[in-house]
Amino acid sequence: MKKTICVFTGTRAEYGLLKPLMDRINKDRDWNFQILVSGMHLSAEFGLTYKEIEKDGFKISKKVKIITNSDSIAGISKSIGTGIGGYSQALSRLRPDLIIIFGDRFEALAAAIAALIARIPIVHIGGGEATYGLIDEAIRHSITKMSLLHFTSTEEYRQRVVQLGESPCRVFNVGAIGIDNILEMKLLTRPELERSLDFSLGEKSALVTFHPVTLEDNTAKYQVTELLKALDACPGLKIIFTKPNADPGGRIIIKLIDAYVRRSPNKAAAFSSLGQLRYLSCLKNVNLVIGNSSSGIIEAPSLKIPTVNIGDRQKGRIRAMSVIDVKPESGQISKAIQKALSPEFSKFCKGVSNPYGKGGTVGKIYRLIKKNISSLKDIKKTFYAIGEK
């Protein structure tokens, strides 16, 4: 009998990373393929990006709307509760043999809880990482403990998952899944990208993404204001903003970005969702990445461009030497931008290696799921204690 595999996706960025794996699973005649869509995909405010999934030729099995009109702590908690209830109902109808969950967001946590209670084996991608400034840190490790099969992006992260008590025979270092898109996707040329964005990149340009630091109280407005001051101190720099996720404090960031673009339409443009093709094409064609997104740490080094990483959101992640870490202060940010744009540092970045691997991740995950899927029937697991025989 065919096995049924379900993939959960709640954000545009997560879907972009999972798409090559979804393509691979969908083409396998030995499996039935399901997609459970939720979160920002179903929000008009965040671009109704479920349409991108359908445009790519996928059939969405279930949609569960959970995003509220509030990005407060209470609003996010309500979304988690709504998600658990909605995902439980969806999974009871879909009845997959396993569910694939990526990362560490609150939508993923709710999906993992629902799957755990329904006794559906969870395959987790992206465990073992560290982000000390975010609630994602605890969410990520929680999903790890609910999962049966684990795919990490570095060996250090693999060891950390084992340290959490997961059996080494079910924890695999496969590299970062986002590297595959960079190597295999036909990215847009600069003229094609500029036409798609309706925006000129000029002589120097930057891709800017800034998310709230969810373990800090009310710092988003101050930190983004400092970032915008630093961008003003670089008059010749063209800016492409990608707007933040649905996290506490996200909407104030969106308002500040929109106001900045209105004041400086020739200098900056902002997008709720670029999609994976345009996003990676931006990485290919800009001079640097600025902000606190994980893509500046994980994907940007593979395209040999520098990253100015601001604040504590990504604190704890392994990073390449092309990443410049600064505090969220305008003076430090502007100095880091100048360093990143210097011919010397740009040349240095060309020789930097990415600690998150060299691609081939999707194939590794696909083959390992196929090899291990039968063993996941037994959802009982014991705590693996390091050093015990």
C-alpha cells in the first residue's frame, strides 16, 4: 500500500525552502502527497502566498486559517491555540503516514503538537540550531522532542539533537536545504530582476530584511529606526526591503518600512513577498544583505556576498566569515555597511566557504525518508543518554 506523506507550510520563506523536496516527493509514484497550508499563506496582509503554491502546480490538501489581526503576545498565543485545533481536525481527515515540518516558528509548533497527539510520525528539518534572541529557540527544541526523524544543517547541530536525547541512528547532517535552490534554480539576470521588481538596483544595492527579536520587549521600533538612519547615511545605496513575518512587533516594522519607501521612492522599494525566485535573484544581484534574517547567515555566503547581521536575533548560529555582526545602533550599522561594500571585503567574501554545506540536501532527505519510513510506524522512543551503553 502506498504511504501518504504530508508537508506542512505556514510561511512564504519556509515554502520556498521546501519546494524542491515537495517536487521530489510529489513525483514519487510510491507515495501519496499531501500539503497542509496555514499561517501567513492565508493572510491578505502577507500576500496570500498560498496562490504561489497553487501556481507552482501543487494541489493543496487542506487550508487552516490561524493568523489574527493582532501581532501581540496574546494574539500569537491565540493563533497557536487556533492552529492546534484546526490542524487536529485537518490531520484527522488527511490521516498521513508521516508529516514533514520545517524549522521553528509558532505555526510549526502548533502543527507538531497536533501531529503528536494524533500519533502521526514527525520528520523535522532544521533542528539543533541556536537563536538565543528568539522564542524560536525553545520552539525548535520542543519540535525536536516530538519528532522521530531529524535532518540538521551542520554536524554541530546534529550533535546537539543527539544531546537532547534523540537516537543517533535517526539524526542526519544533510546540510542546509536552501543551498539547493541557489545551485539548481535558474536565477534572474539583473535586467530581468529589475523589470520584475520595477526598480533599478543602481551602482550599489542591498537586500534588507528585519524581523522582531521576540525575546526582547518593545525593541522593534527603536532598532528599525536605527537601521533606517544608517541607510540614510549611505545616499548612493539602493534598498530592496522584504517585510517581516507575523511575529510580535512585526506590524510596527512594516509601518516604518512603508513610510521610508514613501519618503524615498527612488532609493527604496518594499515587498510583502518576493517569492523564492526573485528573493534568490536579489541575493545574486545585490552587493550585500542587511538585517537579521537567517538567510543572511545560511544562504548569502553561498552567493559570495557579505552580510551585515544586526542585533541578537541570530545569536548562536554558526556563521561564515562573510558575516559582520553589529549592535542595532545606526553608527555601527553604517560602518559595517561601508566595510561590506569595500573592494577588499567584497574580494574576501569570494573565497569564503559556507559552513552549511555545498548542496545535495534535498536528495539526501528524500533517500533517507524512503529508507526509514517503515521504521517510523513505532512511535515509541526512548531517551538516548550520551555515554551510556
